[in-house]
Amino acid sequence: MTHLTINAWLGFLITGVALGIGGVATYTNIRNSRGPLERRFVIWNCVAAWTAILLLLFLVTITPFPWNLIWLALYFVHLPIAIYRFASKSQLIRVVEGRDAAQADGAP
């Protein structure tokens, strides 16, 4: 039976903590969505984000050392763009749903 090195244990620990924090963030984002359109958008984006993260972990694991850094670089280049687009579109949906709700209540 082989024993894991300290680096392997730290890798598992960091991955577990990151996945746990991601789970809490997913729950919080879905809970804080206000309307049905925003909730659907948030759920769809959370599924897309989890798919991308799990795909990244898979690709980094199966790709040999120098090349697996390319997947990490691509992920961290696209991550800020995806976060910005998610936040701006989510904010737009919230404004549109608020406006529609105000019009339904009879406000000008």
C-alpha cells in the first residue's frame, strides 16, 4: 500500500475547501436571486460554472505537466470576463424585472 505525500494531502485539502466554498457561493447566489428570470439565469450560470470547473480539474489531471498549465492560464484569463458578464447581465435582469413589477402594480 502506498502512502500519499504531504503535497497530495494538501492538494486534496485545498481542492475540498475550494469546492465547499463554491457550493456555498452557489447556494447563496441562487437564494439571493429576486425574480424567476434572474433565478433561472443564476441557476444556468452556476451549472455552466460547475461544468467548467470540473472540466478544468479533469483536464489538468490528465494532461502532462508543462501542458496542463495552459488549461489553468485559459481558465484564469476567461474567469474575470465571465464574472463581469454574469454580474452585468444579472444586474440588467434585476432592473428589467423590477420595472416590469412596477408596471404591473400600476406605477408610471
